[in-house]
Amino acid sequence: MQKKLSELKTGEKAIIIQVQGSGALRRRLLDMGLVRGTEIEMVRKSPLGDPLEFLVKGYNLSLRKMECENVYVEVKQ
Amino acid sequence: MSEKIKELLGEEAEVLLAEKRYEVISRILPKVLKGKKPLTRSDLLDKAFLNKYLGIPVFLALWWALFRFTFDVSAPLSDLIDMVFGRLGEIASMSIQNEQLASFVADGLIGGLGSVLVFIPPIFFLFFGLAILEDSGYLARAAFVVDRVMYKLGLHGKSFIPMLLGFGCNIPGIMATRTIDKEEDRILTILVNPLMSCSARLPVYVFIGGAVLGGYAAAGVYSMYILGIVLAVLMALLFRRIIPYFKGKPSAFILELPMYAMPTLRSTLAHMWERGVLFLKKAGTIILLATVVIWALSAYPWGAVHSGDEPLIEASYVGFLGHAIEPIFRPLGFDWRATVALFFGFVAKEIVVDTFGVLGLGGAEELQQVFNPVTGLAFMAFTLIYIPCLATIGVIYRETNSWKWTVFTVVYGVVLAYFVAFLIVGIGGMLGY
């Protein structure tokens, strides 16, 4: 099932399909390792609900929901 | 060119580059790294520190600890420095024969140096504490916890710590903005930081409020803190709207949460030293220079000021200035003495209290002749908002590296102070004061 990264539930794992968005933001996301085919796991929400924390390539990355809207993923079963 | 690449390869160059780079990395990685990522101590700590219910209490507790550490531990040292320089000044003024030179050395030079050096203990302790939080990996998590609130206010998650530190002293608060990456977010945080009511303003509130607000003194003092926070939020939102430089949203929040690590004493001390010495070099020289100028304005013309046993401030250039700009402050109900006090408060806000003393308004009864409850409250608000102290201005210049933003902070502070004080007097007038 395809989703936006911002729609992943806590503990859910997915594979990145595509990263969209404007120049600088997109490049930054790519630099942080959010490239096609990468596995990403939603670890937790911030206590106030936003930003979100992900486990990607063995490290912990935090993104606002808004920034996650640009990333499309395929949820792993 | 980039169109051509997209046409030939079906993707943009930067995407392909990133993918290829990570492809190479993932080919090498399995050869050198064995096994799955275990559940580390770091993950366990995060289960507590970033927990839905515990996250915020932990955040507040750690900040509180840093705050107390910075200001409580350093207070005796600051007092000591204050005392030593007071002594040095006395010795200098007694041992130098020439009256003018003695006054220059004692009040101008040594007094100025003392006013720079009293800031060293809180600044070094703050940087020590911040370095521990940073090296341990918690600082990134603090931004993660609080980003949502700050974002709504037009600021960044990393703006929070500078704002809180501002309640102790705006200098370390402004210096702590260094952790904010994007220049626009950082400068905006610096601009509104002086509205956080620092500890030097408290004596003024207590002094004026205690004298003229009667049973409402405590509420009056407390309301100043709230007023500062409300104004900081409003100004941040306003500046985002109207100043083209700040247009747009706070920068993206793409932040690695590093593994927790035990900070080493060596790197913590190195951090502290590096940042602390910068403050001394840059801000220190400005503060020292300005203190000397203000000394000169209050000590000359020499003959007129020093005709009696006690220096007569009214006869000095500062007194002259107070009388000259008094009409501007008339609508707020401030007389020339209040004006002079505000002028000296520019050096350091706690000096406002001393100045009232020197001008013969040291007691509650005398103050009540100058202020009624409404103009007293207006004066407190004015003290909160107008020009940050000299040391803070020095640091704002140092941190923004721009006279434009430094002057802007001073000007908007004065205008806002006047506006708010005027509003208080106006509303008070309508209520019958």
C-alpha cells in the first residue's frame, strides 16, 4: 500500500518510492539518505504530535509532518 | 543541461547522484558492518526522554536545572567580582591626586571593566552547561520536543532555549542562538530575546511596584514577565509578516537525533572557553567604551557637577539631557529624574534603582510624589521593553555582525516601550487615574 511518509503509524516500516518537493528541501532530504528503495521506520511522534522521528539507515532522523508530505513510501507487510 | 540529463536518464541529476552515492555505500556497508542494529542504551533513554507523557516534564526539568546551575552557581562569583572592582575603584580614587583623573579611572575605567567582568561567571557556566547538553545529545531532542510550539509562534524548535535563558540574562540567551542553523530564524530569535524579562529588571519592578502599587505590587511585578512573553510572541509574528527578510516559514526541521554519549570534561571545557573568550573580545570592548562615554556625560561639566560634597547630577550633561528630553516623556507622566534614570538604565537596568537614589527618590514616599500607580506601572513596562542594556547591545552586534540589526533592536525597543507605556497611561486615564 502506498502512502505519504507523514501517514505512517508508529512502528510501521516502509520503503521509499519517491521524494518530491522544492530544490533545497528535496536535496537536503536526499542528502540525509531518503533515496528510492531505502527502508524507513516510524519510531515515534514528538510528545506534542509533531515532528516525527524515523529510523533510517541505522540512525534516527527527525522531520516535521510538513516535510514528510514530500516523501512517498510503500508500506511493508 | 539539467533538462537534457532529465530527458536522457529519466530523473534529475541530484536525485541520481544521491541514489548512486547511497548505492555505493550500501555495497560497502555489509562487508564492514555485521549484524542488526541492537536496541541500545540510547534507544532505551529515548523511550523515557521522548515518551509521550514524560517528554515534556523531562524537558522542563532539564532546562530548569541548567537555568539554576547557570545563575545560582555563578551569582557568588559575580558578587565577588563586583566587590573587588568596587574596592579597586575606591583605592584608585583615594590614591590618585588629580580629581578628574581619579574619577575617570575609578568610575569610568574600573567601573566599566567591572561591568564587563561580572558577566563572565554566568556566561562561562551557561556555556559549560550547554556544552554538556549538546555533547550528551539531548539538545537535539529538546528541539524535537518543543518544535511544534515554537513553529506556531513563527520561530524554530531551537529558538526555545535562548528564550528561556533570556529570563536569567539576555546575553547568554542571545549567545545560545548559535545552535539555530538558518540565519533568518536566528536573527529573529535575537531580536525578540531582549523582551524576556532578565533578572536585572526585577529590582526595578520591586522598587517602583513596591512603592506605588500598594497591595497590587506582586501582581504588578508578575505581570511584567507575562507582558514580556506576550510582546515577544507578537513581535516575532509581526516581524515575520512585515519584514521582507523574515518572509516565509521557519526553516525545515531536518535534524539527526544522535546517540546519547557521555560528554568529556575536556571537550566541554574547550567549548566553554572558545565561546566565552569570544564574548570578552567583542562585546567587552564595546561595553567598556560606552561606559566611559556615559561616565563622561555624567561627570562633566566638572566644576558644576562637583561644586558641593556630593556630585550634582542635575548640573551634568546627563541632567541637561534629562531636562531636554523630558517633554517627550511628559505624556507618560515621567519627570526629568525618571528620564535620567532611564538614561542610566541603558548601561544596566538595575542602575535605574541606584539613579533614583542619587536623585533623591530612594524612598517610597518620594517616589509617590513622582509616580501614581498608573504611571508607575507604565515606568515598569518601559523599563522592561526599551533599549536592552549596553552589554546586550554589544552581544547583539557581535552575534548579528550587523549594525543594521543592532540599531533596529534599539529603535523598535524604544518605540514599543513608548507605545505600551502610553497605552497603560491612556487606559489608566480612562479608568479614572
